[in-house]
Amino acid sequence: METMDHAIAQPQRADWVIDQGWEHYTAQEHAVWKTLFERQTALLPERACDEFVAGMRALPIGADQIPDFRALSEVLIRHTGWQVVAVPGLVPDEVFFAHLANRRFPAGQFIRRAEQLDYLQEPDIFHDVFGHVPMLMNPVIADYIQAYGEGGLKAKKLGVLDQLARVYWYTVEFGLVQQDEGLRIYGAGIASSHSESLFAVEDPSPNRIGFDLERVMRTRYRIDDFQETYFVIPSFDALLDLAKIDFAPLYEAVRGQDELEPGTVLPSDRVLTRGTGAYHRARRAAGA
């Protein structure tokens, strides 16, 4: 979930929105976008879900230049009522949720440096726009993320944000969906990462488990490396059902239950792939 509790320099506006400043991107920054874009679009046609591919085709996103949020928003508003707004980076929880609840997607307007192509801790414009925005063209995802924003505001007040954040993480950021052709990517954290696109759907190391809401709410996640477990929804209708759920009873049901480590497999899990765990075992052995 792309939020923060530690503050950076407070912007002039309370909603943290800034001007994208599209005219000020340098040729080098456009070149970084081009490298990232071409690498991912070559990788994703047989790995990303149909909805991601369709969304990308329908939007004014190409290789030659960083997208202009104004042009993106013009298309999004017509299709699903969403728009993209520029923010300086990570924003406070309440700001993030309020934007989503009002169908505004807050996107970082900076782009990583050429030497940071494969990993960047703070989400940049490539992660936010390439990874997230194509899925906002899909009505189900559009409704789901708005519902998540509304739910996030409530969860913050109830002190249960960790549980809800895990739902976002394992769906919007790192979700897989079962389609006729096999497992496909819809999570932005995977779709915008060259190495994790391969790891998530092809590597034998991670677990791939059928999505279960209470299970996901109890499961910690990795913010510094590939996920040890990916949760798979049977279709996007499952997210539409999630958008309608009253989470209050679930918070009570989960409260007091043991939290689960990222690589845990339970006897009750619907296991699609029981991972070898080899990748993370090697990382731990190396002290990473």
C-alpha cells in the first residue's frame, strides 16, 4: 500500500496534489521511461491478464515519452470516472484513502534513475502509471479500489489498518488471477517489475494459494523482496464481491488470531502451487 506515516516536506495543498510538470521532464528521464516500458511490454503479453493488456491499449501510454496525467485522466474519466493526480511521493494514509474514495489515483510524478531500473523502494511514475492505471480502465477494479479507499478511512479510525493493508497488498499490488490461459498478473507491483513478473508466475519458489479474505488479513508480506506467497483470485468477480463486504465483523474475527509469516502454508489452504521456498531460503542463508 503506497502510504506513509513519517512526513516529508508538507506540500502547499492539503490533498498533497502538485502539478505534474510534464514539460520539465528531461530527455534522459523520457529515455528511462522508454527502457522500462519496452522491457515490460515485451514481457507481459502472455503473463498479464487480459484486462491489463486491454487497458494499456486504450490509454495514451507509449514508449517514447512519460505519459501526461491530463491525457490519461481525460480517457479514464470517460470510461470509469477516475483521474490521475500528481503527488510528490508517498502520502499520509488519510490523504491516500481520500483520493481513492473519490476516484483519484495519486501517482508519484518523479521517475527512477537509470541505475535503479530493477528496484526502487518508493513508488515512482513507472510503477504508479504503468502498473496501476491500465487496470483502472476496468469497471470492476475501478469500483474495488474506490471501495478500498472508503474502507481505509474506516480502518484507520478503528486501528485495524494493518489487516486491510494486507488485502490491498495481495490484490492490487501483488495479485494473480486465474484465466482460461492460466495464471495471469493483475497486481501493479508485479506488472511494473521485470524480475517479479517472471518470478510470480514461473518460478518454482513461491507459493500460489487460492485467495481467502480472512487468511490474507492475517498474512504478513515482504516489502523488500519478492513475495513468498501470491494469492490467486478465480476471476475479477471475486473483487467485486470484496468491494461489497462489511469488514467490521471480519476485523473482530481476525483479532486475536495468530499472524502468519509470508511463506506459511496452512492445511486449510487451497494450494495451486506449493513453492520450494528455494529463493528466500538462499537469501536468508546469505544474510539478506
